Amino acid sequence: MQTLYLAHRQLALFFALFLFSGCAIQLVPDYDQALLDGLNDANTEALTLFAQVESGSTAEEYPSHARDYAVLIGKFGALRQRAQSRYVPPLASRLAEKKIIRDFCASETNPNGCLNASPASIGEILANIRRMRDLHRERGLQSGAVVAFRNRYDIQIDQALTVENALKR
């Protein structure tokens, strides 16, 4: 019961500080137009690749798509690095380490991931594209597999674009 009371006090203090500070306290990284533009460009290229193979593609056809995979992996890799290198405000980092915030963000291992969520989403995009590339190279792609990869991709890119657009303020 004492822990719950303390947690409520910490949360109340957090919100009081936030409300009384107006806009003076920054709790998320700065908006990065180049990152958003890069995500939009890479998204167009990824959707183009999905369209090229949506009916399926054999392993023998993989070499004609190898460069497309490499370009996408390179672009999303660079975008992830850019997102990871963003400055997270010190007060936000300290607050993210508090148990109540870690519980809210559901991140025991990386509470700052809640403040700068795009690197994780982009990392998932990279893993998805690499799995698709490897399957394409080894066994080819059936149309159902392409749909599954595309559905996972849509969720991941939507998360990254939503976060970046929200930072635009």
C-alpha cells in the first residue's frame, strides 16, 4: 500500500511539474524534418518493392531485386542511426528512469526508448526487410508471404511515421 501511495505521489508531482512548466520542459526529442522526409522516401521505395513481388517471385528472380533490398536496408539503417543520435532532454531521461514512468512505458531495459520510439520501429522494419530478402534469396516468395511481410511492414512504418509527425508540433 505504501508503494502505491508513493507511486501516486510521484505521478502527481510529475504532472504538476509538467502543467506548471507550460512549454518550458521538453520531454521528447526535437522534430527532425530530414528524418521524416527520409522515412517518407524510404517508404515509397519499400512499397514499390512490395508491389514488384506481390504476386510472388522465385529464388531465380532474386538477383533482379537484390539491389532494391540493399538500398532499402541502407536507407532504413541510416535513418535508424539518425533517430538514435537525437538528443533526449536530460530531465526527460531522469524522469524515464523512475519506476512509475518505466511501468507506463513498459520498458525496464530502455526507458529512453519510450521518449525516442522511432529507432525501435525502424529496427523492426530492418529486421522484416532482411527476413524477406533472405527468404526471397533462399526459396523465393509466395504471394501469401509477401502479404505477411507487407502487413508487418505497414504496422512498423505507421508507428515510425506517427511518432515523427507527432513531434512536428
